[in-house]
Amino acid sequence: MEVKKARGVGLILQYSEAMGKKDFQVDAHLLPTIVLSASDVTNVLEYINSVENPKATVKKVSTVIHNRPAPSVCGFSSRGPNIIDPYILKLHV
């Protein structure tokens, strides 16, 4: 809410390296939000400070099938298989 009050249109969060790359906290946000590693946040801050009018673009997401290697699944995801659509990637444990 504070970012929205300040007329922000998006949010960049840094996840804790101590938590590991595969199991960071997932929260719902009111604005478009991305969670980045410490090194990625450093790169973003360097860019912001290097240009007069820094800009970013949020693109529409798309589904990519038959991509190898398959992406990882967040720890909070329900476990598979998916009965309705077998093409939905789910972790099997």
C-alpha cells in the first residue's frame, strides 16, 4: 500500500540469499512485483543510477511448452500429477 500511496507502479523485492534460490517467501501484492537475487538487485540499482530517466517494461507472460530443461516449481506449489491437464508442470514427490 505504501508504494501505491507514493504513486509507484511496481515493486522490486530482494529475496534473502540465506533462504536459497528455490524457496523464497511468496506474497500477494497490489502492484506488479518481481523478486530478485541480491546480485540482480545490484544490477538494477546500477542501471537506475546510471541514466537520467530509468525505465522498465512489464511484458505479458506467455506459456512455453517443450522447453528443456524444465523450470523449477516453487515449494508452495501443490504436488502433481494434474488430473485436469497433464501439461501443467507440477513437482512429483
